[in-house]
Amino acid sequence: MSMLSVEKIGGTSMTRFPEIIENIILWDKQNIFNRIYVVSAYGGITNDLLEHKKTGQPGVYSEFAAHKEDFSLAMRNLKEKLCAINAQYKDAGLDIDKADKFISQRIDSALSYLLSMYAVQNSGYVRRQELLLAARELLACIGETHSAYNSMLMLQAKGYNSTVIDLSGWDDRRQLTIDERIADSFKNVNPSKTICFVTGYAKGTEGIMREFDRGYSEVTFSKIAVQLKANEAIIHKEFHLCSGDPNIMGEQNVRPVCNTNYDVADQLADVGMEAIHPKASKPLEQAGIPIRVKNAFDPKHTGTLITKEFISPESRTEIVTGSDSLIDLVIHDTSMVGEVGFDLSIMQLFKEHKISYVSKATNANTIAMTINEQDCTEELLNSLKTKFESVTTNPVAVVCAIGSNIAKPGILAQATSGLANANVNILAVVQTSRQTNMQFIVSRTQFKDAQKALHRALCEN
């Protein structure tokens, strides 16, 4: 049986789809089949449908949830925008009439559903939260069905047999789980005979948005790869997975990471630099399916292979990265010393507020945890202040040196010397005996300087 790969293409890459055709889909003319492409919506469209992922600027869903009647206008404006996107691909062979008709019908149908939901909401007979969840699912799927359908049309225009596998379950009343829908959708598909484009959104009784929200397309990608027993799961990004951010370190100073392991991928996800969503990577890891992260616009490079077994034969730092959107949450209580399980009550509050921490350091009467800034809510702080003597917060950044094998004598001294030479003040250091991630808590104002200094000390010598 031929090698089968399941490949995820992100939204920014999808926007440059003519290049994707040449650099990925038709790059190797001898191997265009047995490759299943899970596609995201075109860049920015999911923001328009829901809300902006980073700024929170409202999309159609936000307008609907806020009881603003002009969500209908937002939907009509979105239809115009999607048709304008279609027009951009005319030279790539897209049948504009077919593409416009398809997405216009989908938008009109979605608007009809939303208007009905709006009326039911106002009746007071149905729990509003359930309707909002349904509306979010309904809207999320539109972007992927648009890009997947267009992709099929463009490949067909070039003379290739191409198929859309629409996992959105549009107008399908069957109560299927996501796994059942994937199995049902692929049962009559032969990837060795057709180029498959699959929607990154998958409808299921459990609600993919309810559990994974904006990470849903990678979860769909993972589930398909596991179900079909893929030989490899490939993620196409707009850049190489490098030893550091080239925009900070300088392109001449970074190098692509050729091999690493799932543990490193988890460390990256923990500070917000996701090679893959952690809830998508676990099933692949357990199934023994390697992940390859590739630069969609550098087809000659083999990319970064992530496996469970890889350990660098030489001790070295593979990646320097971090986050500057963290809060140092410091809990000081004189009754802490000698009190067994004192931090259990803190963890119980974290669980109650659905918050996890990035790092944790303790001494006799202080526990300090770095958490994502968005999680440091007034509700959390008030809960903590009612139980403990002193609760203080400070905006910070974390800079990490990560690798599958960074265990060598003197590496901590090398790292701290590099930071000291750049006049970076270290507020805290966190490292476990597993030695795959050294974390340095620093002031936000020194975030970029700390990354450059750490990369210079550990990756450029």
C-alpha cells in the first residue's frame, strides 16, 4: 500500500493558494495522490465569522451573541467579502460563477438559521447558552467549506480528479460523533485516485468548538490521520520551525530545526508557540504517527520531523522562544511553612477557574506562578485574596531554552552569563530534572533582548 499522508494547510497559506498548488500539491508530479489536505479558512475569515483571535474585535458571532440585530448586515458584508476573495483566484482557474453560487447559498442558509435562533432566544423558552454554542458551531464551519470547495474547483480546472470531503454536516440531521462523521465521510473515498480537500471544521454531537474552540482544525487533522492510519501527519506553515524567531534574532542567525520530539512540541505549546495544538498532538503521539512541520513556500526543505523517540545525540539547545503576555502571580502566607499540601487549595481554585500555569516556584512561605495574562481575572484574584495573606501580580515575560537533550554541565551558567552580559535581570529560573526546558522570568521590557542574548549564548556558538 502506498504511503498515506494527512496534511494541514493554515489560513495564511490558503490565502496564497496558487503558490500552494505549485509548492505542495503539484510539487512532486509523481506523488500527487494519497495525500489528504485538511484546509483552514482563508486568512482572517474565521475572525470575521467569530471574533478576532488576538484583538477581540467582534465578528458575526459576537454581534449575534450581543443581541445586535445588525448581525444580518454583518453576514451580508461577509458574503460580499467571500465573493471578492473568489475573484482573486480567477487566474488560478477558479470557476467564479460556481464558487459565488456555492458560498452565497451557504451564507443565505446560515443567516436563515441564525434569524430563527434569534427569535427563539427572545422567546425565553430555550437556554440561551445552548443556542449560542450552536450558533458558534454553525458559523465556524463556513470558512473551511468555502476554501475547500474553491480548492477542489481550482484543481479540477487543471485537469486533476479532485474531491471535497465536507465534514461540516450541513443539513445533515444525523446525530454522529466527530469520529463517526469522519469514518462515514471517507468510507467511499479512494485517496489514491483523487486529490482530497477536507474541511478543518468537523460537526459532531460533542461539539468541536465547545471543547477546542479555535484549535478545532488541528484536532480534525489529527483525528483523520489516526483513523486512516496515516504514515505521516504534515503541517504546512508560512515559515520554518527555527532555533529562534528570525524577526528578533535576524534571519542570518537562526537555523531550521530538522528533528525533535513530542516533548519539545509540548514545551513550545506551553508558552504559546504551537507547532501543533497539544490536544491534537497526543492522539498522533499515541498512535506512533510522526509529525512533519514544513515551510509551505520552501518545498525543497524537508522540514522538522517530530517523533516520540528522537533524542539529539549531542546536547544542544534546539529552540529559544517565549511569551511576553504573562503575569507573575505571587502568593505569600506565613502559615505555609511546614504545612503539607498547602498549595492544594490554590490548585483547586485554578481548576475552578479553568486556569493552568506556565511555571511555578516555591520557598518556605511563597508560591509564585506565571500564568497567561488573559487568565488573571478579577474573579480569580478575589478568590485567592479571601484565602491567603498576600496576593500580588506583576506583568512579566518568560524566555525559554528548549531541546530534546540540553543536559550538559555548565549550560545554566552559559545561559545566565549570556543574559547578564546583555544586562538582562533574571527574576526567576525554573528547570526540572528532565532538562528539556530552562525558563527565565524577566521583565517584559527586556523580552526581545533576553531572547537575542539567550540565542546568541546557546545557539550561535
